[in-house]
Amino acid sequence: MKNKLVSKMLAAALSATMVLALAGCGETASVSSASASTSKTEASVSTSTESSASVSEEAKVEEPEYDFGGREFKIGSYYDMTPDPNAGALEAALAERIAEVESKYNCKITFVDLGDDYVADYVTSVLAGDPIVDVGYVITHNLLPSLIEGGIAYPLSELDALDLSEYKWRSDVVEAGTYKGKQYAMLLKDPEIRYGIFWNRTLFDKYGLPNLYDLVDSGEWTWEKFQEIASQGNQDTDGDGEIDLYGFNARENLAWCYLYSDGAYVCDKTADGIKVDLSDPKVVEALTGLQNFTQNVKFRDAIDWSVEGWDSFIKDFRDGKYMMCLEEFWISYAYLNKEEDGMQDDWGWVPFPKGPSATGWSCYGKENGARFILNGVENPQDVALVYDLITDLCESDDEWDDLMEDKLDNWCDDAKTVELVSNIYNNKLSVINGVNGFGDLNGTINEMIGKVASGELTPQTALDTYQTAIDAAIADISNHDYNADMQEYTVEESTGE
């Protein structure tokens, strides 16, 4: 499979030189008198006058002809997202495809660095009637419900140029961006799944702890075994009576991983918005498992902001001060890569352990980066079509899998991590929290969970105590003033100038 990918990349490198040379001519190319098609279904496909029997196979799959009249399509984020051809096969394929689309279809793709105030820029420009970019990067909990209800995001499901059920799109992000029956978010397929357990294989061997891969394969990677190993991993290496090598740290979202790993998803999307149901017995079961862990295992879950930064737990795991840590998979390439002064010990990754009621592995995510189309852009059909065109990188699902494998090979420390991560995204086991963007509701639920984790309330008592407040927070969603929220974005931006 890798040889196949390398061959494709060599061919791509040869053709890219020609494509990039032609791309500079895009601005002077003559514009067709016919307007560009606004959807795949409406586009006219060039056909031969020969009989259908003589049409070549290549002609059958040839793309429709488009002419976008030299239009510049802008894609914005808090950083410059221009694909780097040297960053791997996926980035190289994307860079080549963009150049091809620019040359063939008379357009320009520009990536705009909007800086840290990118969301305020979206809001301010849309409200002023002049969207700053066509497509923007956004965190799912900012998009839903705020930017949707505030009129900043355009419903992608109303654009027939996009089919978000295609293999190339991340299904968890599409679902996370679905609200009141419409889709607003998209993200090109990648293996950057959410939370799981990173473990230091070198330290596990040194202290005689069980191999987590063996536990996963045997079905023994459960809450009970996780708790046992987290306790065994605590080490007093200098004999002073204090733990200086912890078995586990959790920077955030441990409670939600317990809920999701037991099948207690809590939130459902509805035609009216969302529904939160805490009556499922799995909720009590998950919160009981959480409390049992927090009250019986010494672990780090609170950053000391006087001496630590937000990523201190990540860096300390990298430096061998923790046996395990609960983190999102992006730290694999951002902090752990040996070739970039990352983690020198051997490491691995496994899903969060299964709860008693779980039917399979899960991968919880509190949020994810996504792409959306800004409301008010010129001809959103063309915007959707161009974004669809530049992300058409493969002709088959197998080719997409090759690109994913290439990326994982660069991120992971061993083949077993590649296998387990691939299982998560191939089987759509990653789920993004549906209530995270609803501030009051999310805050109330997290306050309740905190009472359970601290041991102040039993799970059932906590649910009974907070049910009225949770119901009130849900009722307030329909009355929330999202227009006022949008004005706050614009006020913040003007204040900072």
C-alpha cells in the first residue's frame, strides 16, 4: 500500500511543476461567455459527437467544465492554512489539487491569516454585509449554537454542490455541526481523533505494569483495570513519602469520557435544537465509576496556575513524569514526535477503557476544528463547489485510507497505535459533545459532575439536586438573545483596536 502511495506522489510531483506553471496564467485566461455552473448536478459536461459506444472510459469520468471568471475564493483561520507539500502526502495532494483547480477553472484560492480575533472578524464582517472570507475555520462549540443562531453561518445542506455523506468528510464533525435539521460544518477526512489514553511504554516495562495493547486485544481494558493500573503507577522514586511519578493525569474531560465510554451520550439533536436526557441508568453507572476513581486514586487533575501553564501536564507526560495521560490525539505530533525534540521514551495510545454497559470502544471529543461558509458570501453555491473541488483528492476510499495511513505513520510511535486510531475513525466511533456550546446548560451539568467527582454528592443525589436547574437551562435556550451575543463580538473587536 505504501509503494502505491509513493508512486502516486512521484507522479504528482512531476505534474505539479506543470500545473503551477500554468496557474500563473489563470488571471489572464479568457473568461467563458457562459456563467460558471453553481452545482455538480446542474453543470454541463462536454460530450463527444461520437456514438456512446466509442466514448473512452476517461471521458466518462472527466470533470465538468467550470469557469469562475477569475474570482478569488478566500479561506480564513487564526493562522495561515496554506498546505505545505513537504508536510506529508495529504498536504502535498491538497497543494497540487488547489493549483490544478485554479488553472483549470479560472479562479484563485487564497488562505487568509486572521489572527486571534478571527471569530470577531467573521461576525463583524457578516453583520456589515461584507464577509471577510468565504470559508472559515471555527471550533464546533462556537459554531453551535452561537454563530448559527446569530446568522453568521450558512446552512451547507441547502447547497447541492456538497454531499457531506461522502467518504472524504469527517462524519463526527458533520454531526457536531448539525442543528435543527440543517448541516453547517464540514472537515476533510483526517485521523486526528479526540480523547484517549497515552501511555509511556518505557516506564510500563520498567515498573512491570501490564501491556495496555494486550488488555485492549483481550477485552480486559475496563474501568476497573484502568483504576488498578493508575494506582500501581504512582511511584515514590526517592523514598521521601511523596509521589513524584504519577500513574495518571487528566487535564480535562475525564468525567465526560466516563459517560461516553459507557454509552451514556446524554445529548440528542432534535428538529427544535437539542434534548438532554439524564434518566438513562448508564448516566448513574458512569458517574459512579467516575466517583470511584476520583475518590480512590491519587492522580493529577488540577493545574497549579501559579507555576504551571495549560500544557504542563502534556509536557510532563512527554518528559516521563506520568505513566498515562488523558489527551486529544493532536499532542502526538505537537509534543511527542521524537524527531522534533519530543518524547524520548516509547509511547502508545489506547481508547478510553470500556464501561460495564459499553458495546464497543468510544472516542469522546469536547470540540473539533471545522470549516463553515459565512452567511452573505457572493454566490454560496460557487463557494461550496470550489471547496468541494479542491478537496477531491482521491478516486477511491482505498486511496483516502492510504493518505490517512501516511499521516498516522508520521504521527505515531508504533504500528499498534496506527491500528487502534484507524479503528476509531474507520468505524465512526468518535463523537463530539453536543452541549458544549450551550453555556448555561453546559456549565450547570459540569457543576453537577464536579460535585460527584469531589465526593460531595452521590451520583443519584446530584442528578436529583440539579435536575431543576438543568431543565431551566434547557428552557432558556429558546429565549436566548443570540443577536446580543453577536454584538459583544463586535464590541470586543473595536475595543482592542
